[in-house]
Amino acid sequence: MGRPGWLVRGIGALLVMVLLGACGSSAGTAATQSAAAATASAAATATAAAAGTPQQGGSVVYALGPQDINWYFPLRPSAYNTVVDSYAASLMYEPLFYVNSSGQIDYSRGVASKIAWNSDGTVYTVDLKPNFHWSDGTPVTASDVLFTWNLIKIASAKTATAPWPYAGAGSGGVPNYIKDVAVVSPTEFTVTLTQPVNQQWFEYDGLSKFIPLPSKAWDKYPSDPAQELAYITQHGTDVSFYNVVDGPFKMQSAVDKQAWTFVPNTAYDLHKPYLDKLVLAYETSDTAEVGDLRTGAVQVGYLPSTDYAIRDQLTADTFYKTNSYGYCRLYLNFTNPQIGPLLQQLPVRQAMQMGVDQAGIISKVYSGQAVPGVGPVPVDPPTFLDPKLISNPPYTFDVAAGKALLEKNGFTMQNGVMTDAKGQKLEFTMQYVSGNSATQTNMQLIQSDWAQEGIKIDLQPLQFADMIAMHVASDADKWQMQGGVCWVWGASVPTGENLFKTGGAYNFYKFSDPALDKLIDATVAPQPSAQAQQDAMYAYDDAVGKDLPQIWMPHPYGFGEVAKNVHGVMSTVNNFSGTISPEYWWVSR
């Protein structure tokens, strides 16, 4: 999240363009999904054939950047809900379903074989593949999904013991919209909701969270979910605990701030990995990562935005560009006792946004390889974004206008800092992710431009994990603003119910606007037509962009580097959902 990242396999909330389609049974989409899956599969096969016949064996080192993996369990607390924290679980545990690059469910991958719903959108029936197994030979069953649901319920409670609550609580209708989860047979379960919703939104944003977990191996306290959660939490980063998996890899070893090593799960029921070993490598900085690309210590890595000009110098690698579906922002802490009351004033946030030179950042920092931020709904591709926000954004760079706005709202310049009638100064500490040169440059540019408006910030670089760890209620007074973080939507509809709605699980900064809450509710409610659904999304787009629960920043494209003897990486990158699939990678020798 400190840089554009890939999500591994089907993880997190997932995006789907078909939200704007008609509501009804999913049965009618099966043929389209199968055709899309077949096309994608044929393309991947053709690409592999061009590179040669895949070979077994070999190892690949994948660079994480200066970010630590702090959590292996598939359900993640907010403090560990980062791209890198998702890596371990997504390699070891198969998602319920996989969304391909066309935005369709590919049932040839994932545990589910079919999903259907009733006309009201209140009951969802999921069939599981009957021949899918855990690595110990036991079948993956609906009871494993029920085990997951019971953990989600207890982990989603606001009173859940730290590091919980669950980061996914509040999105996709989970858990508040769910009335019941029932096992029908070993290969079938149903989910009943308390109210009708847009069916495809719930399918992609809600059902995607029901990742089967090995209940026979882990369910030690079946009559006490709270004790069960406590037991599992103790093993969040215990490698030996994750010895029963159903994904393509097993974790072999982990060394904090060094490397996490995975080997194939030989019992995997889908496409078995070609590699003998996959290593996720911690890098101390972007500079160190580029050095490892040059020496060949890293085979699959990234090129920092500030190093775009040297892409042709890495002659042993193949360069390519990716587009993770997300947005970047500056966090504002509305509950900080010192500066919270100032940030709650819209004119202050407006002046801050007007003091962000997005065009300058895109040109100077990202070599033109980025899109401007106008809100949390991605600009590129503009699937859900109101088109007028691209041509007519709500705020443009204008420090003179920002300064005038503050003066109009009771602030006066005193010793270079805007101060209100109570003597409160617009003087803040901005924490940002260390080790990332683009982020550091961005913060320095903002510091300079905001100073012209009378907004003073002191910059404080921190390790990514240390910064994100402050996102708990007990640490509200330890941070004021944070930068260098981006949100990857995966393949979820960017409705923002857990990010910006009052009480949302990931709304740790405690933003609240009742009017925006109503607009968020409308984006996930059933609408009479596709146009009405789109209009609801556009109304939310417009409002959240202007409301500024966060300060919007440019979203850069990602630059990938792959050693020329490593194949299958680029052909399986999924820019739509932001996923990669290391089980398809192979090394030619």
C-alpha cells in the first residue's frame, strides 16, 4: 500500500463491472462466464507456448518492497489489512471464487462451482466442487465455510479483542445484513440476508469473504467462538500452524524483515505449481530493490516510479506496466484530540486539497505515469466514476484560493501559520512511509505548497508496519496525518461502506457525514434499473469527492520487472482484480 502493489490470487474485496447490469438470477451469466474463462485460458496457453514448454523446478524471488508481512491468517484485522499481509494467506488458501480480467467469475478456479440467488436477492446458494481437498486429504466442505462465518461474526464485533475487529466488517453487507448461514450438504450452503440488496454486489463484495478454512484442523472450541478466535489469533504468524492448506503453496519458513519461503502443495487439486520454491523478499528500500534487480537477486520485482527513466538499463529483465484498481490518499485523523476539531471543518480540508499540485506530482514524480485523484472511485479505468469528475474535478490546484478560503472562514496568518480565533494553528505532523523515494518527494512538495497557504506540516518517516499499527482506537492520539498509502479495491465495487460510512470497520479515522451515509446505502440497495444503479453510484462519487474524508492524491501506475528466464508472470497478471498467480510461473534453464 505504500506503493502500487499486486494482490496475489483472489484476495480482499473484489471489483465487478456487472454491478450496473440487471438484477436477478445468476444462472443467466454462467455461459458468459464460461466463455470469458475459456478465452482467458486460451490466451494464457498461447502465451506460454510462445515462451516454450513450461519446465518443472527452479525458484523465484519476488520483491515485496520495504513492507513486512505481519499476518498469515486469511481473515485480517484492520491493522494488518495490507497488500503484503494478504500474500501468505492467499498463496495457502483458495478463494471461494476467482474473478478474471474480464470481470467475470471463472469457476475453473476457486472452490465454488456455482452461485445462484432468488429474485429478491435475499437467499444465495453456493455449490462447492465435490473433489476439492485439504492437503491432509480431507475434503473441503460447507462446514469449513460455516466455520469461517462463525469466526467472522465474532471478529467483526467492535468489542473484539485486539488486534480485531475484522477489516472486512461493514463491507459487502458482512456481517450486519446476514441473517443466517446454513449447511445444506457437504458441498452446498446458503446465505440468507435480512433485506434485499443488489445481488451481484453481495456476490462479489460479500460472498468473496467466505474463504473456506480447515475446521477439522483448527476448530478446537466449537462451542465457544470467542475462545476459538483467541486461539487462532495467537497463531497469526506461526508458520507451523498453517500446515493444512488447500491452495497451491505451503509456507516453509519465515524470517521477519527478510524472507517468507513457500513450496508447492503437492495435494493441490487445481493447477499445481511448476516452481520448487517461491520466496517473498523484504527490501529495506526501493534503492535496495533496484540493486537486487540489477544483480539478479530478485527475479520478479517492481521499478519505483522515480526510476522510470532507467527501465531500459535493466537488460536482463522485461519491463511492463500494470494498473492496480485503486486510489491514493492522505489520511486525516478526525479523532485526534489536538487537531481533530480543525480537520472536521470542511474549509480546512478544502484548502488542503487545493494545495495538492496533482499535475505537478504526476509530471515531476511519476514521469506522467499516473492519474489524478478525485475521490476513492478509480479514475482509470472509469468503470464506476461519474465522467464529469474527470473533465471537471471538484478541486484544482490553487494555493491563493486555498489561502483566501481559510481567511474567509476565520483564520489569520500569524508567523506564517494560519490561526483561528481560539489560537488553534493549522500545524500538523505528517507521518509517511519510509523507504519509498516517490512518497518522500510527494510529502516534500505538499509541505512546500501548503506552507504558502499557511498550513505547516512536520514530516515524520516511519516503517510501514509501525504506521499502520496506529490504526486502532487506543492510538488515536499518536498520529495526526499519514501519507504514502493507497487502497487497492481488488475486484470489489468501490462503494466505500466500510471506509467512509459512520461506524465502518475501516473508518478508523472516524469520519462521519449522515448525508454521505445515505448515498452509500443507495449504492448497495436494489434499484429498479441499471440506470438507477449507475445514478446512485454517480451521486456517491460526486458527494464523497467533495466531502473530503481524505485528501485525494494521484494514483500511479505500477511498473513491473521480470527476469527474462521467468515465464507466466505477465500473462497471468490480472489488472481488473489486481491478482497474480505464481502457480503458473516457471523458469527456463
